[in-house]
Amino acid sequence: MSEGNFLSEIFSDRPASKTPKLEGAIVTGRSWIEYQSMLGVKPEALKNETVLNFGSGASNIGRDLKTKGVDCSVIDLDLKYDPWENSENPFRLFAAIPVHLYLKYFNPNEQTRQKLVNLKRKIAGTEGRNFVQGNGRALPFPDEAFDHVLGLWSTYQIPPEAKESVYRELMRVGKTLHLGPIFKNDYDLLSKLAAEQDFEVVACQPIPLLKDVPFMFSSVEDYSRYMNQKDQEERISIPKRADSSVNTMLGMKSAGRKGGNTIILRRKSL
């Protein structure tokens, strides 16, 4: 299902011209350092693992991890087709705009188009990704296909009406989930689904600044060790903010922390 049809279905009581562009509307190109610090997972934990980068935008964490000597299989998935906008690197964005406009308005032949597409990806830093276009409500992967699912700045964009089906799908295809930011409504829903789907909440902590990371996992064993060493009150801080709309995380809290929490869930059978 295309993005437009998906959004029109959710907001079926509104004319198409007034359908809000929520899911997939904000395209980001985060580097691995942001995934690591905000989702609480070190590169070593992903070595030889399968990883789904959910709502990848223009990120290329597979390339980033290889530069760190971590060999793992990463699939980037987004509702949009091969996003190239990179909000974290405006210089790359501006450099790619002429190529993007030429592709859009001059209709080159297929051979020239492919060369320009490859050039655009190279400029944007998305070259060589294993990219899949997909809808989070019906992921095109078998059960437990991924050792890790990483969702950074992506799940908050999902319309509230679709969140349960998307979270169910992430639990279906993943074994360990790192998601952020999430809010109280998300936490309540994820906790309920975790009990149903045989998952457990490893940790739920306020999203930190880059210099202030409260928990990090560097191996598969770390998750169980963390749960055994810390009681539930230390591991789980329930978010106070219930609003999980697209606008809630755009500012900074007065204490200097970004809005929302990071949550880590793990299949109990691991």
C-alpha cells in the first residue's frame, strides 16, 4: 500500500487534500553515533547479527558499522521509496538538490536516470544500502527474522490509530527491540503487547544527551546481566508525557533532555 493510500485509509473521514502527512513525512539521516547513544546499544552487540533499521530515512548504519569493524546484516526499511533527504547533513542535501530536480523535471532516459540516481545516493550517503520499501503494519519478513530491530525517531511518526498493528509487527519479526522516543501512551501499549507476545521490558529510560548515556549493551549476554543486576524501579522509568503525536519531541525539556524515553524489549525465549 502506498503512503498516500495508507494515510487516506487512516483519515478516511477527511478529503485527500487535507490528509495530514504524518508517517514518513520527516526524513532523517542519522549517523550510528546517534543510534548508539539514544538507543543504548554498542556496535559490538550487533556483530554477526541481523538488524532491521525501521524507518531508516536516509541513514546508512550498515556502512557506519563496517567502518567500526562490525560485520552484520542490516536491512533499511522506510515507508517512502529510497529516501535521500539527510536532515543531519544539510551540505549533502543541498549538493544533491540539482540532481534531484533534473530527475524530476527533465525526464532523462533510463540509462542516464540510473546514473543520476546512483550519483544522488552517493552524494546523500545512501549508496550501497540494502533498502526495502515497506509498510510497518505488514512487514515483508518472516517471524523472528531479525536479532535486533532499531527504531530511532521513527515510531513517533506513526498515527496513533496504527501504532498497535505496527508494534505487533515489530515484535513478530524481531527478537530484541530498541525504540525511541516513546511516550506514556506508547509505553502502556508496548507493555500490554509485550505480555501477550512473550516479550519483557529490559529497560525504559529518558533519552539522554550524547554525553550522558545511562545504559549501554555491548553483547547478547548484557541484556540478561542488566536485568539481573538491577531491579525494576532502576531499569524502568515510565514516561510522564502521554502525548505521542508528531510534535511532542521537537523541543528540549528544561532539564536538558530530549523528550520521550528509549525502551528496550526482548523476547523471553532468548
